[in-house]
Amino acid sequence: MDLTPKEKRVVRRAVQAYRDKKESKGRYTGATPDQILEELDPSPARWTHLAALVIATVEEGQDAEVLATDPRLLGSR
């Protein structure tokens, strides 16, 4: 399963937004990861898989670069 180039860019931005929001002290005023993912207008199932990828990437301390062979992407289309 591959992410499209557009999905890769959006996921990278969502990962950064998630990190920023998590590290924020006080009120966070930037774009949320949810808002960023909504730019793709994905199906509910696809949105869920992309959101899970964003969360797993941050929580596992991984780089925002998403590879086609990433096991977190299996079965998400």
C-alpha cells in the first residue's frame, strides 16, 4: 500500500502539527492534525488509517518520512 505524493506531504504536516500541539504549553492556536488531514477529503476509513499513522509516528518517535513499506500502512486502502 502506497501513499500518494499529496498524502505524504499532508501526513508530514499533520505529524509536525501533532508534535507541536503535544509540546505546546498552554493554548495551541495552530492548525490541528485533524484539520490538516481533512484537506485530503478522505473516506472515513482512510482518514482513520491516516490519523493512526500520524499518532503512531509521533508516539513511536519516528521520522515523519513515510515509506511505502511502512508496516503501519498495510491494509489501509
